Amino acid sequence: MQLVRGDITRFAADAIVNAANGSLLGGGGVDGAIHRVGGPRILAECREVRRTTHPHGLPAGQAVATTAGHLPARWVIHTVGPVYSRSQDRSHLLRSCYLESLALAERLGARTIAFPAVSAGVYGWPMDDAAHQAMRAVTGSSATVERATFVLFSADALHAFEDALAAHQKSSR
């Protein structure tokens, strides 16, 4: 596992994970950036997914793959994170985003995968807990992907993920 600060649209991996919205038709944050940089083929394939297998949108915690267009990857794995709620524990859905993305990457034959901090932007998930849930899911996965990298946009996000990884490694000993 690797943690880096950077722009996921510039990170080379077999599969790049998109923190998508349920419509799969683009949006803000990571989702908007992936669609802008990746180009129109990604949107065209997302529309096909909506037309065929997910006419009502992709539910939170699930994942689908498309081409990566102009991104430095072979595939984009779109996953929909849950919106944070103080009154309802949705952490299983957040962990499912990572687990489903890893399982799909494995089925595609991807050896490397790059993740953003799913749900930690406009969906309001507190960064410290988002990092903890991500570490719990990825380190507990049985997927045989060779390298998972978290590509984190801000120094604060990187520090939260570093702390979560250190805590997870300490508790695993």
C-alpha cells in the first residue's frame, strides 16, 4: 500500500477509482476531474451502463468499470460513496466502495489501483474516519491486486491517511 499527495487524474495505474455520484454522468470534485481529463469516452460508457445495467443509477457501495479515456490508466472504476450521516452508521457502505472496487479490479486483471478519499469531499465524511474506513477495507480485502495507492489531494488528507495506516499497522501487530 502506498500513500501519495497528488492529482489522481495524473497518476499512472491500471485502474483509477472515481468517487462518482449515482448518476455516473459526472459531477464535481474527483468525479468532475476524471470526466474532464478522461474525455468523452468515459461519459459515453457511463451512459451505456445507465442504459443497460443500472437505469436508476449506481447504488452507494457498488462499483462499475469503464475505459479510462485520456487518463494514464486502462480502466476507471466508478464507485458511489455514501453521504455522511450523524444519525445513521453508513460505514459499511463506505468500506464496500473499496472492497467492490478491489474485487472489480481483480476481475479486470488490474495489478495496480489508485484510490481517492471516497466520500470525504462533498459527501461530508470526516476525513479521519474516511481514512480509517478505507484502511480497514483495503487491508482486510482478499483481492490480489499488487499495489493499492491512495492519491490524496491535500496535505490534510494525506496526514489523516498516514495516521490511519499507522494505527492500523499498530493494531495488527
